[in-house]
Amino acid sequence: MEEKKNLTPEQNAFAKLLEKDKLVVPAVGEAVTGTVLAASKAEVRLDIGGILVGVVRGPELYGEADEYSKLKPGDEVEATVVDLENEKGELELSFRIAGQEKAWDTLREAYREKTSVKVRVIDGNKGGVLVRFRQIQGFLPVSQLAPENYPRVSGGDKSKILEKLKSFIGRDMEVKVMTLDENENKIIFSEKEAWSETQKDVISKYQIGAVVEGEVTAVTDFGVFVSFGENMEGLIHISELAWKRIDNPGDLYKVGDLIKAEIINISGSKIFLSAKKLMVDPWADVAVKFKVGQVLKGKILKVNPFGLFVELDELIHGLAHVSQLGLAAGQKIEDLYKAGTEMDFEITSIEPKEHRLGLQVIKEGGKKAKVEKKEETKEEKPVAAKAKADEPVSVPPSGTAADKEKKSEKKDKKAKKSKKEEKE
């Protein structure tokens, strides 16, 4: 470019600069890249191409994202133009708009690659917690919380569950994206899946049959949860707490108790334990302590429609089936028998391997309860017909349905004979 006449050397240099770098003013909504001149909590000033100055301030700072909250002079960053000229003649810029699209890109990639992201809890409701990834909101259902955060509340008290969920507000959680629907603006996260991923290597160190020792972290109606090892947690179901019948796990354990248990199953990230496996099985010598036909006192523990659960000693419980109680027509089991009552029972069966012991009520005066007899139905008659052709078929003893059938055949023959004689 030739030097223009009547211009000073400085003016000519500036003219050359303008000719070389033609100034193109960006439009509102356009993304620009700038270099940080100064950064504070109040505002960030950017140099745009060495010609323009832009400023990001207020809510447009989008300080939640690390990328924007840790800026320092010399850093390059992308922003969006929201106004061509503010009160100081500078470009008004926003990190929020550019950051929103970057956040969506991150979520899309996390969903596609099944990687984890960090979200912050902003509220809780009865179904779970509301979370935010930068400025994008999503939902984390209570069922998708990691074991250590799952609200195990005895009795399922909804108000206590909500109180537990509300306590997470402000906390950051490592999660995976389960559902991503941009059209419906619906995002579902899972802390449990992210936790399972990190625990894979730790879980692989444990095998079924291994004995662990830990601390009871929660007591529920269906069992107790135990924390052990490297942030591991397992469940001892109510049926695995002891050999005797238990109605309330809280009668045996409380939060903070130390307990030993054996691993009986590992399913994904879930570990199931048994405390009774480490105890002597009282049913092993039950046939030595008790005999069929023996009459002894027992305490009714529970009354059910199908019978009575009876305590014979601290560890051995039996069942007096409703058919063994001598109920008359119209009588109800709950009207005649009450939990806590002691009475005499006769042992009718002992099955040590199945941990079952059958009982029959002994009425006052030493009389046995009248046992209900099961009537044979037509469907039960042709049992032999189901047997294979090459298998021997047992013949029922006299007085059974077979005898009745024979009598019926004889009766039919006599009827046919009399009809024949009448014709003759």
C-alpha cells in the first residue's frame, strides 16, 4: 500500500493496520474467541482480535463450570455476543450461552460413551433428587442412588425419606446418564451405575464363601445392611440373620453394631450376606432333642390364617397347621388362639433338613385336637392312570375308592341282568 499524502507517519501506520486486519464486527448471537485481559468474580474482560474489548459479567459469567470459574489473564475462551455496545462502548458477552451448548455436547458424549459426569443436587422430592449439570437440570431417582446414599428408613416413613433426600442439597455426585431426550428436555441420571463401575475391581476381590466383618449401617423390616472392606456394603436378609424365626431385625441388631457374616451371593454390585451361616445349626440334632409323638409345652409366637408358629425352645420353632387345631365349623383361628399363650402340643413330624417340625394341639384334659380328614375327589382317583405302562401300579386297600368303584360295577351288572330278564 502506498503512503497517502498529507498523512503523518503514525496515521499511515494505522491505515496500513486497518487495511491488513479489516475490522469485522460480530453480530448478536455470534460466538467469538478472545484472550482474557482481567478476571474477577464480578466480570471477565476479553481482548477480541486486538481491536475490540468485550466484557462478561453478572449471570452471564456461568461460574459453575470449571472452564469459566478459573480463568486468568492470557487464557483463550469462547463467548457469545449478547449486545454490540454497552454503556462503555464495549461488546457485551456471555459465557452462559456458549457454555450451555458445551454442556449438552458433554452430556451427549457421556450418554454415548457411558462415561461419568459430576452433577450438583439442587432439591429433593419423594421420588428422588433434582440435579443440575452446569445449567442443565435432570433427575436422579431414589432407586438410582449409590448404596451409601440410599435412604433406608425403617417402616418406609415417607417424611424421613424426604428429609434424607433433602440433606443432599448442595452436594456433588458422580453419575452416569441413563436417559437423554433433548426434545422433551428429559435427563435421568444414575449414581448407582457410576458407583458400580468404580467398585468392579473391589468387588472382584471377594468370593462366595468368604467371611467379612463390618458395621451395621441400616436396619430395615427386611434385613440389615453391613458396611465392610473398601466402602463395600452387603445385605443380610431377615431369613439369614439367625436360625430362629425373626419378625423384627431391630430386635437383634442396631446401627453401629459389629457383625461377622459369610458372602452367599454376588449379583453385579449387590452383595448378599448370611450371619446364621457362621452359627451352629440347631436343627442338626433336633431329632435327638425331640421325638414324633412327644407332648410338650410350646409358646404361640404368631397366629396366621394357615396355622400357629410355636416356640419349643429359643431356637427351634414349629408349625401347628390349621388342620391340626380342631376348629369346628365357623370357628376362626384368631378367636381361639392368641400370640404369647402357652399350651400343650404333640409333635407329628420332624424334617431336620427342611428345618420343619409339625405340631398338633392337645386340648384340655389331654385330648388331641380333631384332625380334618381330606376327602378324596374325583380328580384324585385315577392316580394309577398317570403311571407309566412299565411301572407297577399299587392297589388301594379295601374300603378305599377302588372298593367303591368295584361295588358300582357290580351294581351296573345286576341292573343289566334284570333288564335282560325283563325282555325275556
